[in-house]
Amino acid sequence: MLGEKRIAVIIPAYNEERLILKAVSSVPSYVDYILAVDDASVDATFERLREVDFRAGFECIRHERNLGVGGAIVTGYRRCLQLNADIAVVMAGDAQMDPNDLEPLLTPLLLNKADYSKGDRLSFPGVFKTMPLFRFVGNHILSLLTRYSSGYRQVRDSQCGYTALNKITLDKLDLDNLYLKYGFPNDILAKLHSVGARLAHVKVRPIYGEEVSGISWFTALFRVPLVLLKSYFWRKRRNSQARRAIIKTVRRV
């Protein structure tokens, strides 16, 4: 618990047998629940997770079939609602997120200055020395496109999955309507904008080491931009429906 808020950390994992225990053990002690979601891994990820007996509040959830990283996160979100957690955090199963950045990430929510806090690696000093060049350039391009698709014109690092979401806003989200594959971080921003969520950015340290990226060039160049396009038109249609509903209400009055 931090600031009298119950904190849950969701750890989506797919084929992370080498790093998953490192990711779980790195979660700060003030976190109340750790929800590891094994997305039907074909390696020993689930077996490694079953070895965890060193943390109170730890749960392992296993998908029978692979749903994608967004699917694993949504499963975690649903469990957070069942547990009545005040804040749901997402940390990767490849230990690519610095646990020292968690408290700063939570601070905007604890101070009620934001509903959704998002890690920003691209503003971290010296990021270009740490982040591979193709990711650095690609993330900047996708962030620019996400500003228009999501409605949040200040998006800085759209692809960063290090996030924190408060329960009030999570309750408002239609979890059945979220894109479940790569592109989830972009799509959820459009959905959050539609429910009026306040967005905060927090500088977080980019970490690259043993992890192996599951994002292909095809995904980065074609699939994610397609998700952005769909999110843009979904948001525009949703806004148009909301305006029509307001006009009808006014006319009735």
C-alpha cells in the first residue's frame, strides 16, 4: 500500500522463462498484489512462476491460448477490479522496467493530478545511447501518429508499457472493446480519451539487456499504424455520437 492506496502490478508474460522471476522479485514491497499473466507461453514461463513463494499477494493466471500482450493486460485489469485495487500498474515480464521508477509513476495518481500515468523513456537523459536506433526513431514516429489517433496531443512515448491506471477510470473502460495485440498501448489511449481520463507522463529509465523483442518490422510498419487508424475513426465516431446525444437532450429540455 502506498498513500493509503492498494496497488496491484500486472506482469504480462509470454516466453519469458529466463527473466520472469527477476521481474517478479523486482516489484517493490509496498505493492499489495502481483498478478502475473502467462499468455499461453510455450517455454517454461508458467513453471518458473509456480516457483514463486516469496511474495504475499502473488497470483499467477494462465491463458489456455495466446491472446496477445493486450489480452494479458486486460485479464490483469479484470482481476484488479475483483480485488478492488485502487491503482493497476503494468510492468513487463522481461524485467525491462526499473522498479525505482514505480513510485514517481504513481505520484500523479496519488495526488489526484491524473487518472492514467504513462512512462516516458524518450525524454530520459541520454536515451539515444541506450535505446536501439530503430526503436528510438520508430517510437518517435508512432508517438507523433498516436497524438492524432488518441486525441492526447501531448503523447511523448506511445509505445512505453510502463503505466498506472486508477480504479475510477478502469471502471469506465469497456475492456471488451480494447485491441489485444501489439498496438494495445496506442488503442487504450483513444479509449481513455473518450472517457475523459487525465494523462500524465513520467520520465522512466530505458532498460535493454537480455530481453528479446517480439515486435517485428511488419508489426511496427503496418499493424500498429492500422490500429492507429482504426482508433482515430473510432474516437471520431464516439465523439460524434456523444454530441448528438447532448443535442437531443437539450432539445427535450
